[in-house]
Amino acid sequence: MSERYLNRELSWLDFNARVLALAEDTTLPLLERAKFLAIFSSNLDEFFQVRVSGLKEQLAAGVRSTSPDGLDQVEQLRAIRGRVEDLVSRQARAFTKDVVPSLREAGVEFADWDDLTADERSRLAREFDDQIFPVLTPLAVDPAHPFPYISNLSLNLAVVVRDAASGEQRFARVKVPPLLPRFVALAGQTRFVPLEQLIAAHLHELFPGMDVLAHHPFRVTRDTDIELTDEAEDLLAAMEIVLRQRTKFGAAVRLEVDDRMTPDVLDLLCRELELGPQDVYVVDGPLDLTGLSALYSLRRPELKFPRFAPQTAPALAGGDDADVFWSMRSGDILVHHPYESFTSSVEAFVAQAARDPKVLAIKQALYRTGGDEAGIVASLVKAAEGGKQVVALVELKARFDEQANIERARMLEQAGAHVVYGLVGLKTHGKVLLVVRQEADGIRRYCHIGTGNYNPKTATLYEDIGILSADPDLGADLTELFNHLTGYSRPGEYRRLMVAPTHLRGELTELIRSQARPGGWITMKMNALVDTEMIDELYAASAAGAQIDLIVRGICCMRAGVAGLSDNVRVRSIVGRYLEHSRIFRFGTPEAADVRYVIGSADLMPRNLDRRVEAMFEVTDARSRARLDEILDLNLADDVLAWALAPDGTWHKVPTVEGCESHVRFQELAIARAKARTSEV
């Protein structure tokens, strides 16, 4: 184990363990705990599809290397397996021994087929015949029928049958339809049966004339870390080809089975999927708990967190008659999502720009557009159809959102918008928006720059910040940035922007070094801290006497509080009902005359600093700075959701003393601001 860095993959698993801890927390509402079990499963699926598959690809290619913490691929895979086995065991135990019994007491029951009454079985049998049987396709395996392709993340039944006439045993596979509910509802959606059990109870209908000897559920995870060559003449068409390849050709990297699968069936699956024992995970409970997310739609508000409605930022209050441009001319507006509404801020800004006859152009970078056609994309379409100059920089390589982005790109092109796909070799990850408007005194530029995607759905789930501004320097910077991204201009020197991969690393390095002294103070909030150069700069600042507070939601490869290395470094993580997503960097103390504030899209990872187009900018407005101080201070004061990183690299829950839960406190502050604005009016 390295004395200087923590392993990236194991640190990510530590983050998912913190998510699992929420599911294990008996003080949380039951349907929230079920949702966290689903999130944990979904997170782990992506980890195997991308990170584990990447390590396996390196081994298959004969590339042996060590990570910064000193582990090679074999050692990392071995460590990952040990950690995942423990986490999966904890998840199964939390579900079967805690959440399921507690939900039963609350009137929501998970039942096995064997526990159903005759009447319930009869009703489910009719549902099986009407809705499930028609879409099932049993696939035999014999010399005339090769082993079928098992699609990624599909739930399946391995079935052993015997020919009643010849006595010969045979193997077949039945895929559980992914478009059907994972858990089938009974009795007014208060009792649920796993879909695979309903199918298993009717296998005799799929194999008439055969004796069904055994059936076992299994689930396969495949490599989905796609490669897209930037030399392709048509990036849109190339991405569509790659997406088809993702679903059909990725190598298997994980096999999940239950604890009742027989050795001979397991051996057959491993042989056909080309997996070894180290790739098999035995689960003492139902496979694929991502389906638990559907339970959240139950109308049981007492089993959920109290409902919170995002508030309209006070500077934008005014209902349907609110003039976003007038508000922005009055000063910068910081919006903190999901506590303050995305709909009445960013979406309202784009919607007003789309219908305003004085607006000449709208330019926007879209990373994850989401599936809602009634939001920002619809406004851009309306603007383009109305003759405005609309430029949409759509990132086709936003992992797992590629298909949605392809559809939005086509929609925008058909409306007459200029759609571009960024720079060769770089993902465009910056969250930037520019509106150009003709006014009485000339052209004025209005801007939005933030930490989150322009996605109305995630804006209610992710914690992010954005700033709406009519600052001329920021407008000039964004004009130059868009010209660089859409044309052939070389990047220049920006006034307020810090752009990766050209300037950001160097500018952040200088800001860190500016605090590398006794009395210096660095406070940084981010999603991940991986880049070893940045970590080394922080170590050096700590050694020089600076105090360093880091709020890192996910991966953190930096060690905290290690004598002689990071004595002055404290690292914490906030994990709760909202996903912490904002990046806020403060260099200096709030009262210092030379304090600097930076926000934007980049984490301290090599990919953000060197392989993506990222946009950060310095916040100079006093009111916005005060809000950033408030956000950082509450994150540092939280003793309900917070975890702390110990010198030995382990994470521990921060003891609750004051009962400060930042997510609830931010809700209260947003409501108080909205009420104060209402009373003023």
C-alpha cells in the first residue's frame, strides 16, 4: 500500500459503501432506503462495465502497469473482488433481513411464489398468460443450437430440462424481459413477487413435454467502455455504430448467481461466457436490485423524505412576468440547485431568449441533455425555427447518455440549429451558455456558467450551482470560447474563465501555491480528487503551513492527516438524499482581502484537467461569494451526513453532536429567502 496515494478503484468502492450505509440506516424512511439499495446496485453495475472492464482489457492486451498507489492490475482486481464480496453481502443482508421485514410491517410485502395463496397464484397465472408468456423466448443449447448471446445486465433463468421420452437432460436459457417490472405487483400494489419467480413457476408452459428439473437465475455484466475514433467523418453515425457494438460485442466481466446454483450449471455458464471463478459473485438474495427504484412511485409519503419544492431564486421572482434579462443586468445571480428551481432560472432564461425578438443568438454546450423535450432543447428548437442563430455543442461521448444526445442533436439540426461535436480528441464537459441580445445601447451578452448539466431531471436530484451574469468580461470570454470550440481559432488568454486543457491546470496550481504558507487556507469542494500533480501541490501547501479542508463526495486518492505528509489536511464526504455535484474552490479565508473563489465543471482528475474542455471561472461578486461561503461552511459543519477520511485511508461517520444536516438546512434557507422576498414585495 502506498504511503502517498490511495487507490482510485478502492476509493470509489468506499464511496459506494457510503451509499450502502444510507440503505442500512434505520432512521431513514423505508422507501428511501430501498431507493439507496437500487442506487448502490446501479453504481456497482457501472463500475464493472467501465472500471473493472478497463483493468481486464489491459491484462488481455499484455499491458502490465502499476497505479500511483503501487498496485498492478492483478492486485487491483484481487482487492476489488474482496471489497465487492463484502459489500454485496451487506446489501443482501440489508435487503432480506432488514428492509423487507420493515416494509412488510408497513404494509408493503415482498412475497415468494411459494408463499402465495391459491387465488393470488391464479391471478398471476392469468397475467403471465396475457402479458409475459407472449414475449418469452426459450433458447435451447445443444449441437444444433449454440449457446445464446447473453446481453449486458440482463436477468436470465438457466433451465435444466429432461426429455420425458428419451430421458436426456438438456440446458436452456430464458431471458427475463427487461421492459417488464422487476417486481410484479399484487393486491393494489402492496405485495410484490420477483418476476423471475413468476416465470419459473410457469416453465412447464415454455417446455411442454419436458420435465423441468432445475432453474437458476443469473445475470451478466459486460464491458461497455466504448472507443470512438475522432477521425470518423461523421461522428453522429460513428457513435450510433459504437452504441450497437456496446450491446452486442462487449466481453463478459461479471457473472451474478444465487447461492442455489448447481456446480455443473455454473461451470457451463463460466465456460460459455469465458469467465473464471474470480468473476463469479454469489448473492444470498434476489439479483438485480436496481428494480427497487420502481417502488418509489408508491403513494406512501410517510415512507419517504418530506416533499420539498424547489424555490424560485429571489432575484428571479415575479412569476410568468419575470424579466430574466432585467434581473441579470441588476447583478450576478447565484442559483443553488436543487434547493432553488432550475425551471424558473436556467430554463426560464433560455425560454425567454428563444421568444425575445431582440435576441440574435443563443450558444450552449450540452453534455447530458436528458429525455425531457419540453425544456431547454425545445426552447433551442423554437429559437432556431424562429430564425435566431442557435449553436449547440453536443457531446456525443457522454457515457450512457449517448443515445439521448444523438436524438437531441438530430432534433436541433432539423430545426436549423448549428450542431457541432466539440474538439477532436477531447470531451466537451463545460457547462456554459451565451445569449447575444440587441439593446438600445448596443449588443449585450448574457451568460450562464455552472457546475451541473442542463438536465431538468438531474437538477432536482443533484446539488449544483450556477451563476447568471451580464458581466461584459465573462460574455467576451464565452464568445471566444465558443469560437474556439466551433471554428479554427486558437485559444487565447481569458479575462475570467479558466479553461482546460489549455490553462486550468496551471492556474489552479498557482492558486494553490499562493496559499502555501503559514496562515494560508484552501477549501475545495468537488466530486473526485485523483490527479497526483494536484495532490502533490496540496501536500506541499500543507507542509508549508497552509490549512486545507477538502469536501470530496466520491473518489479521493489523497491521504489526510498523515504526520509528515498531510498534517494540515482534512477530508470529508457528504452523502445523502441529493448527490453532491458542485465544484467550489476557495483560496484564502473569507475575510482576507486577496481571497479567490472559483467554480465550474472540473474535478481534480487527469481527464478533467488534460482530456476535456472544462470551464471554470473566478467569482468576484460579493453576494455570490457570500453564498459560496455559506455552502462551504454548512458542508464543513454537517455532522449528520458527513464522513471523514482517517490517516489509514478508511472512512468513518462523523459523530452527530449539533445535528446539522446540510441538505435540510439548505432547504430551510431557500424557503426563508423566498419568503423574505415575498414579504418585501
